[in-house]
Amino acid sequence: MSEDTSRTVPPASAQTVPPVLWEPAAWEDSRLGRFALRLEADYGVDLGRDYEALRRWSLEHLDTFWLEVWRELRLPASPEPTVALADERLPGAVWFPEVTTNYAEAMLALPGRAEDDVVVVSRSQSREERTWTAAELRLDVARVRAGLVSLGVERGDRVAAYAPNIGETLVLLLALLLASGVGLGAWWFGWARYETVPTVLGQSRASAIQELEEAGFEVDLADGVYSESVDKNHVVSSSPEPGERVLPGETVTVVLSLGVEKYPVPDL
């Protein structure tokens, strides 16, 4: 007689429901949602708090959308772009024709990271784990860049290196990009000119404006949004976001809560 290996499956109601590991934030609390809300305010469009509507708008307004993406991400550029898509014919579409930028400058900006935050973790089979904080990474890149410049490395040069996949190789790569890029790494020496946007989320309108102005920023109030988690006339979001490093005197756009949205109940 063969062994019965079947088992009884409990009804669905008796099965253990697995815990929810992650849920998306409310639309207005996500960076994409705040970006869409800013587009609505700036261009007078209704995106309906919907990803698909935003995607369609981006396809219908390619130049405007990608120009706003550049501004939202605050990518370094010289000069600031005024055109995103100059020629959309394929093959050979022309993007941001007037802009020069530097990958290392954008990477080392590290928006939202404190000086003592660990931003690089390097592991190897031949040595102990090595980490770099934001401050340590910038300092090491500056040192290597200075050495490269003293050796005569300049824009247009080609530098070859046989290097393992470790943190020091990243430092070398960033230093080379700064040494051979536009301005020979002038960004590094200008770092101290940047200020960190203070955190004003959840603060009242008056308190947020006062703190931002005392930090040296201009303040612009965008159209308010309904929120179930933020009290009325308190800050839902800001752009640039808290912790980003920007030049003093730049404008921080603040979005205030309109409170919980209320719907009229018809008389029955």
C-alpha cells in the first residue's frame, strides 16, 4: 500500500495573512507627486494625481517636461538650460544643446546627505571593509584631483587606469572627471558657498517662512493641496527638498495643506 502524502489545506479564512512589507506614500507625499503638483500649479494643467496622466503629459510636452525634470533634480549646468529637446528627429535627436555639465559635480552634491553620512561602502576579499562619509569622499576626491592637476592633466586628456572595483577607484574616477572637466574642478572650491535647505515640513506657514528667510532663502507659496496627514496651513512639501544644498538667495517653493478634503453630502 502506498503512503498517503496528501495534506489538508485550511480554508482561506484560516490561512495566515502575510504582513505588508511596503506601501507607496500618498501621492502628495512622494517626490513624483510633489513634482506633478508643481507642474499643475506652474502650467495650469490637471494631472489628476495620477501617474498615467503625468506620463501622457510628458509625451505631449517633451521639451517642457524634461526641462522641468532637469530643474527638479537641480543638476549642475553651465549655462542653465532653456531648451531640453532642440531637435526630436530620429536618429540624431538633440538634447540640451547649450548645456555643459559634470558628472562628478552632480554626484558629489549628495542632496539630503549630511557630512557624516556614510555614502560609499567598499568590500574586498583581500582586506577589511572600507567606508567613506560624504565629507571624506569629497576630501579624498579633492586631494587626488589636486595631484592630477599638478601632473598636468587637463581637459581633453585621456587617462587609463588598471584598477580593481573598490572605493579608491571611484575616488580616482571622480577626481579625473573634475580635473579634466570644465573649470578644472572649480565646483569643489565653491562648495562652501552652498547652503542646506532647512526642514520645515509640518511647520505652520509663518514659522516655515521665518526659518527659510532667516536661512537666506526667498520663499514662494505654491497652490495648496488637500492632506489627511498634515494640518491645514502647515507645510506639506518644499522644493528644493529639505537637506538639499543650494546657493543662498535661491527660492524655496512651499506647498501648504488645505486640510482634509470635504465632500458635500446630498440631502436624501
